Amino acid sequence: MKQPVTVLGLGAMGSALAGALLDRGHPVTVWNRTAEKAVPLTQRGARLAASPGEAIAASPLVVACVLDYAVLRAVLEPESLRGKDFANLTSGSPEQAAEAAGWFGAREAGYLDGAIMTTPEGVGSAEVMFLYSGPRPVFDAHEQVLAALGDPVYLGADPGRAALYDAALLGLMWSAMAGWLHGATLVGAEKTPAAEFTPVAVRWLGTVNRFLTRYADQVDEGRYPGADATVDVQVAAIGHLIHAAEARGVDNALPELLKSMMERVSAAGHGSDSFASLAELFAGRVAR
């Protein structure tokens, strides 16, 4: 028999987590303040606990996904947590994760803080990442169970690391999607469907991935040789984008913002450096 798992919280994401564990053959105990939300899961074989304490007692690992950290603490405060391990997949900040790690530790419970890098429909796929941080022995003890939810990526002992990566990766997602939407709108002005543009855009992102890998070392070293393309070249290039979009009635707030950032970095002496030198701006080393 596979390891039993308890899931606390049965919103859209919590229900998806419990469902993925059931799909992998794990005995699953669930608890939710509104018990009716458990019906689809109990019909698939999950056991509904009458209380959080009963749910915690049922399994060595408790996966939590509730509204926020305050709700989680309120649910768990009256219960004994000693000897249990928790994987908290509730969204929060690195500071909240560090505070939670201390709170669980004081109650003699193992604690992993996690981040779900997908929407509910992606849960259970090995192609999506679940980020975890906290004590390595706790992660190692439950890695195979956590793999039922998605690819478990361990980021280190610092409990706030998963939440920090979560915030950083969401920023990357929003920036990339906004750029894609701007591009799709631009070519759409010439009657090109987004569905036709997107495969070309996805292929281009493969090249962008190589840029990221190359620039990572530059960011770490604080040196930005502009052997491939300088900031000043990029300023000129984005001017063509802005002109094309303006001529077609496409809002230019995003590329105008990027152009202003490049110009600030160039004025600070990085005009002949690579695009990675914008890291100096984000780090606060370029004057406004």
C-alpha cells in the first residue's frame, strides 16, 4: 500500500491535489471547513475527516492548501502536530514561510514550504514544477509522494526560498506573456491570427532561453560584455517596435517602459554593455 496522505483545504487547487494523489493510488484523507466540497473526492475513495485533528492523525504527511497562512495557523492551533510532516502549499511571502517554519518547529513537526507552479488542471503532470524548501530530510522522506502532484524541485533548507522563487517566476511569466500579447496584437493588426503567430513566438523563446543562460554568468559576475548586442543597439531596435505598433494603433506602454529603462542604463555608462546590465537598474545601482 502506498503512503497515506492528508489534504487540508478543498478549494479548486486543494481538490486537484487530493485528486492527483488518489490517481496515484495513495490513501487520501481530506478535511475542509465546508464538508460538501469533499463529496466528489469521497466518491472516488477519499476519506472525509470530521475534524482537522482527525485528518492530521490519519497520515504521516499533511499537504495544506488554504486561503492564507493565518487561516492555516487558526485551523492547526488547537491540534497536536508532534511527529507529523507538513507540506504547506498555501501561497505567501518568504517572510511568512520563515515564520511558519519556526511555528511548526516549535510544535515538533517537520515543515516544507512549497509553491505550485501551475493552475489546477496541471496538477498531477510531471511536466509542471512544485517548488519546496525546508529541511532536506523531510523532503527526502516524502519526495516520491510529492511526485504525484508534479515534479518536486528542492531549493534548499531556507524555508522562504520556494516562496521567493515563486514570486520571481511569476514576474517572469507576466513579463513574457505581456510581451507575447503585445506581439500578437501587433501582428493581429495585419490580420494574422494569434494562433498562427504563437508557434513562431514559442520557437523564438528557445533562442531567448540561450540568452538567459549566457547572461546568468554576467549577472553573477557583475560584468556585462556586449559582444552579442549592446544596450544602445537594443534601444535602436525597440524604437522600430514602437514605431510599428504606433502606426497600427497598438498601445505602447510596455515597450516604452522597456526603452526608458534601457536609456537610463545607457546614461549610467552601460551603453556598450549587454542587455544583462539592466540588472544594475533592478539592484538600485542606476540613478532615476
